[in-house]
Amino acid sequence: DLADLARLEAGQLTLNLRALDLQQYVDDLLVRAATILDVSRVQIEMPEEVPPVRADFFRLDRILMNLLSNALKYSDPGTPVHIIVEPLETTLRISVSDQGRGIAAEDIPHLFGRFYRAPGAQREEGIGLGLYITRRLVEAHGGRISVESELDVGSRFAFTLPVAE
């Protein structure tokens, strides 16, 4: 995390951008993630025809793995986690949503900040770099990331990626 953070902040992170078929990519990601995450809870909602995105394969892995692992970690076992893909005009919006305990409104503006950990987080692992690095990687792709959350209802983290030309 610290090495990636240093590269991101120094503007020295090189992306290997290429056209990725998102359906195939997400299916493959879930197979690879099955050894470390409970992917049986993950449900994919994606139209049949989705244009390819312009992304770095390994950096997109980092983005989605962080969002998926957080959603699975901070929601009750057995509840679904959704990956939702929505085509927009020149981008695709990819969301990861859960039915977890949600995030307090006062914490939301700080979630993507460096070293930020929400007070009262159930688990103490991590140093608060995951969402910060995720935001920086999304921005390096030319996208934006956001979060919507409601206490005791769940959270939805969404980011955009450009469509491949």
C-alpha cells in the first residue's frame, strides 16, 4: 500500500490501459478471488451488451478487490453483495453495494481521505489507505468514485471508467 501510495502521489504510477470486456473480467475476478473471499454472496447485475472499458487490468483488480472485500467484511454473513454495471454515455458506472450496517453521514466526506478510519469500525485491521488508494486509482483512470450509505441499511460505492474507443 505504501509503495503504491508513494507512486500515486509522485505521479509515477504507469497504467497499462487497454480495452477490457467487463463481463469476462468480472467473472474471472470472482474465480480468482474465491480463494480469499466468500464470492458465493456476490451477485452481478450487468446488461447483456456492455461496451469494453479502458482500464489497467491489475489496477482494476485492486479497485474492485478493495470494494468487494470491504462490502463482504462490513455486512452480515449470508447477505448478498451486488456488483452493478450501468452504461452511461462515455463511461460505465460500476457499483458495489451491500446490506451492511452502513456509514454515518458525518464519516462519508472523509472516507476517501488518507489514513482515515471511521470511528467505531467493527474491525481494527488496516491503516486507512485502502479507500484512499482506490480513489486515486479510479482518478488515474479518468474516473470518479462516490459513496451512498444509510445506517442499518447498507452502502453503495460507485466509480466510473471510460468506455474504450
